[in-house]
Amino acid sequence: MSGYAFGYKKDTDNYYVANLSKCHIKDSFVHCNIFSSAEGEWKRGYIKDAGIKVLSSSSVIHQEKAIWINMAGRHSTTGDDIVVLELEKMEIQAFKITSAPNQYFQNLVLNGSNLLLVGYEISKIGVVTIMRKVDIAGMRIFPWKKIVENRPRGIPSIPIHVFGTDMLIVYEKSSGW
């Protein structure tokens, strides 16, 4: 298991690179590496695992924290938890993604100062893109937007960037369809 995050500290030229890794899913500690351009060096350490299974490739640095989605399993494309690494304290926490049984979350994006959890919902009208606001301080997720798209039924999309009201979307395609 390994996860990387890269991002800037707000209103500065200071950037961070964060890496979490562990050799085996059952390990009780996570190896942590954090680089800060302001300090010019890596901080390294072992921290107690917060139930990390597989970190998504979707990550952000927001409010001096590195944030990932903890995927449901090795081959899963949807998330179970939000994993938060405090960069200065080198502490890790995780909190559950609460959703309806027909909702699946796959991606994190920053839209201005809003951290958004993005995924899809399978409903009677088809597949709908959904976004939730993530409150890192309160460790809560709030409903935000549903976007109905004109696309073939049953083909999920993964919004990878949000620009105001516009999204850059990648559609999944299966060889059997």
C-alpha cells in the first residue's frame, strides 16, 4: 500500500509532498514521509495505522493536511473512508464515508476552498454524478450537488477536475458493452 499527495500551502510558495506506505495490509504502523519546501528536507517516521487498506490515487493537500480516499479493497474502485494526514504533527485519522447503498465515491477535488468528494449514484433515471462537501475539521460530509448527464445507462463517470460549474469527466468503458 502506498499513497502520494502533492500540493501548496495556501497563500505561500511552500509546497508539500506526502507519502504513506506499508508493506502489508495487516501492518499496524504506516511509514510516513513528508517534504516541505520551506524546510527543504524530508521528515520521516512511523505512525499508528488508522485502518488504511488501499489509498486511492486521488489525493489533495488542503488546510495543511494530505487527504486520500481509503478504498474498500485491493481491486475496488470506490471508497469507504477519508484518510487525513496532518502534515505538521505527522498524525493520521480516518472517518467513514456515509452514503446511500446506491452511491459510490471515487475522487477528491478542490474547487476553490471547497474540498469535494465526487462519485456517482445509480438511480431510476440512470447514473448521476454526485458531489459532497467534506468538512475536515468536523470530519463530516455534507450533500452538495447532483448532476444529471446525458450518457448511456449503467456507465459510471469519474469527474477528475471541477472548474466552477464545469467538470472534466472520464467515462469508463467495458469491453463487453
